[in-house]
Amino acid sequence: MDIENLKADLKERLTEARYEHTLRVTDTAIVLAETFHESVEKAKIAALFHDYCKYDSLEEMKKIIETNSKLPDLLLSFHHELWHGPVASVQIEEKYAVTDQEIKDAIFFHTTGRANMTKLDKIIFLADYIEPGRSFPGLDDVRAAAKTDLTKACYQAARNTVHFLLERNRTVYPDSFHAYNDLNQQVFGGIINE
């Protein structure tokens, strides 16, 4: 894959701020991949593509979700902010011939997470959350955990995200709950009774 051509395409598709975010996510994903012994190349490709469809029209994304059997119609019942990852996961195959399912899944689930996340899923999910341009409560703890424990850092990010949505009476996509529950079990070893 010609990374420079992809970057040029991204520069045209994204706002300047979103393009800079994408580069920071990519740099963060590379560091996480090196730290946790994952393919740097896969992490780089998934990170560069993670927001590829962020600014596609809602009508276009809706049509793709409705007509592509790889995308669940359930997405349409939730906020459109969740659409761009799944849509990008199918668009990059058509436009860039990216067929690696692990890369496509990491892009698909980078916003919501899911149960049984692969290491690459976790890296892209976390890189998007902790990239240096972000600033919000609880982020420093997640960044600290990300230096030594990928799963714990993802758990903290998932917990913070679910809490944020619940505090604002927002709906939570089922995969986000599944990610939280699965990561909780991985970190704490199962059901905790207090």
C-alpha cells in the first residue's frame, strides 16, 4: 500500500484537525504495536483508515449500511457517530483492496469496542482514545496504564466511555457493553461479588 497516496487522499477527505488527529492516532498505534508486539504495519494501516469515512454524508453512510450485508442494520438505531468505522471497514476493501479481516475489524470496532477484542482491535481502540491531542477527565490514568497493560487501559477507556454516556442519558451500543464486560472479566478474573 502506498502510504503517501493514502495520506494525500485523507487530506482531501478530512478536515485539517481530523487529519492531524489521524496522524497522532497512527503514531500512538505504532508505539502501542511496538510495546505489545503486534504488527506495526497492520496498526499503521488500521489507524490511518480509522476515520476514513468520518465526513461522508449521513445519507451515503445510511445507504451503505442498509445495502451491505456485512453491516448490521442495528447501527441505524444509534447515533450516527458510530457509523463511520463500520462503513470505512467495507469502503477500504472496495477503494483500496484492503482485505485483511483483522485490519477491517479494528477499524469497524474502533469506536465501540467489542467482546473478545484482538490485540489489534485494542490498539486502535486505545490509540484513538489516548492520542496526545485528547484531553478529558480520567485520560491520564488510561495513558499511564497503556504503558504496561493494554487490556487494563482498554478496560479503563471502555468504563469511562460507558459512564460518560450513562451520565448523559445517552443510549449505549450493545458492543460497548460487551467490550466493557469482557474487559472487566479479563482484568478482574470474572464475576466479583462484594
